[in-house]
Amino acid sequence: MPTSSARKVQILPARSGAAIRLSEGQTIEIINVHGTQRITISVGDALISNHRTPMLTVVADTSAGVHDTLIAACDKYRYAELGATGYHPSCTDNFREALQRIGLATEHVPSPLNLFMNVPVAENGNLHFANPTSKAGQFITLKAEMDIILVMSACPQDITAVNGMGCTDVHYIVS
């Protein structure tokens, strides 16, 4: 993993969120620390807005390319369905809290790009929450195609296998 002063690794603690302002042309490398028109993304694909405008382009991916584009951000309703009692941190909460820290707010939490999350689709159409296939140190790099605010959540999901039954920090480099 690069460690030059120009490429400072930043850490988003497990179970928390961050909103990062990216200017057009900047990149963000998101490093896995635990093991479009398709339902998968790969190098060269653009992630587009609901106005059909490219926002981010995948410029590198050293993982096997297993990223989820189907599952909504976890929230109190999902955790209740899974049997959690009392408060459980969620990606929806992390999204709102991250925006609040930079002075923004929204009612709507958009569908996420769940990096390194393994949700295979069976032949019968059923989804399965599986352990990640990516390894520590693998990363994906996204290039901003416009000025954006990228909101990240270090996923707090510890009830299903999508995080290997544990939560980890997210390491990232903005350049």
C-alpha cells in the first residue's frame, strides 16, 4: 500500500461514516482491510446520477470485482427483521451523521454501492449474503467526473456474513 506523503492513508473507523468532498478529476482509493447497466462494476464503468450524468469512474480494482449494487443501506428496519433488539448502528445512520458533520442534511438515503460486499444471485433469483471474496490490501479506485460529496460508511453489519461476521475500519487515500 502506498505511503508517500502525497498519498496519505486515512482511516474511517468501523461502524462510522464520512462525507468527503471530491473535485472533478480527483480520485479516491478505497482499500479493503478484511478479508451501471449490470449488477456488477468493473474498471472503466461509470457510476451515473439519476440525470444520467457520470459521477465516478472505476479506474482500478485489484479485488475480484465482487461489489454489491442491489442491497439498500442497512437501517433500523433491517436490524429489527434480523432480530436485533435496541439500537444497532446502521449505514443509513452513518450517512445522515456524516452529512450533518459537514453541515448538510437529507431525508432520502440513496441506494449504495456496497464495495467488497458479496451478495450472489442464485439461478432462482434469490439473493444470498455471503462472506467477502476480497483480501486485505486489495482496493478499488474511483475518479470523480464532477465535483461531488462521496459519503462512505464503514458498514456496521455484524449479523449476516457480508462483513465476515465482523466490522472493520475503511482505509482510503484521496489524491
